[in-house]
Amino acid sequence: GTLGDHNDTYYKEGIYVGYRYFDTVGKSALFPFGYGLSYTTFKIDNYDINLNDCIVDINVDVENTGKYSGKEVVQVYLSSPFGKLDKPYQELATYKKTKLLNCNDKQRLNISFDIRDFASFDEQSSAYILEAGKYIVRIGNSSVDTVVIDVIELDKEVIVRKVKSCCGNPDFKDYRPEINYKDDDLDNIKVLKLDSSKINTEIINY
């Protein structure tokens, strides 16, 4: 938000709140989103990812590699294509915590999310859409400690939800930062194809 007239507050930061801002502009935070201290260490590997219509299903091993027992939170992030709509570098898609793992113990976690939840509002069409292109799936234990595990490629733009704009036009423009990060090396990364014809449009009646 911005300070000024006490009767009006303009939330110009839009989607760029918290880690979405820091990750997009390439700034470091003292404590990144999802970061947590632990007495032990963990290894997250052996990824297996599948696409069932719009559901992204991930299986991953988490191993306690330290000297003390503990729990780890596995976090999945999604980077959407940069097209006509404003998008942050990445968004938290889902997360899951392990059980209490003793030294050298390992647990296989199953994590899933619906890619339709990451549709963005298009003012011109008054609809939530998924733009065509590559959706990059990352996994790790904080917003800055991740690896790319998969790319989901959507063949063409699709309307996820058709709505009606009821609020009119705001008298300000949302803040759009200068993007400052390196493109990912997607060589040798598995690509899953998402068929736009499998995504049905939800019509919201008023």
C-alpha cells in the first residue's frame, strides 16, 4: 500500500507482495520465504512427476542426512509463462511436511496441485486464463533453495473461468517491477504436454 490521504489507500503493489517481489527483481532477503532453522539436514531427491489432466502429481524422497531427528517441509513452486499478463517469477503451488525422521531415515512424499489454480485475471476478457507456454515446476525447502524438476507445456491459451467485471476501473495503475533474474537452463528437463482441450471453462453467473 501507499501512504497519503487517510481516506484512500492505494495497494499498488498488486501481486508483488513478499517473496514474489524479491524473487522477481532478484533481491536477497535475510530470511527467504519458507526458510526455517533445523538442528539437522535433509536431502530431497528422486523426483517422479506426472500430469493427470490438470493435476500435477509429484513423488519425492526426503532423507534425514544429519545427526538429529527432525521434520522437513517440501515446497513446490510454479513459474508461469511471461505473456500479456503480469506474473511473478514464481508462486508457491503447494507444500507438505514429513513425519519425524531419525538419522538416515527416508520418507517418500506425494504432493499434488491443480494448475488451473494459477490462472490469472485478464481485464480485457473478464476471465481467468492460462496463457500458452512453459510452466516450470520447482521443488525445495525455501523460495531460493529449489531445483527445476519439470516443465509443463500448454499448447494454447485457455479460459479457466469466465466472470463479469463489477468493480469498474481503478484510478491508479499497479506497480510493475523491472524483472532481474537469469533464465533457467531447461536442457534435459522432462516436458509434459498439457492439452488445452482437457480444460473446461467454468461460467460464473451473476
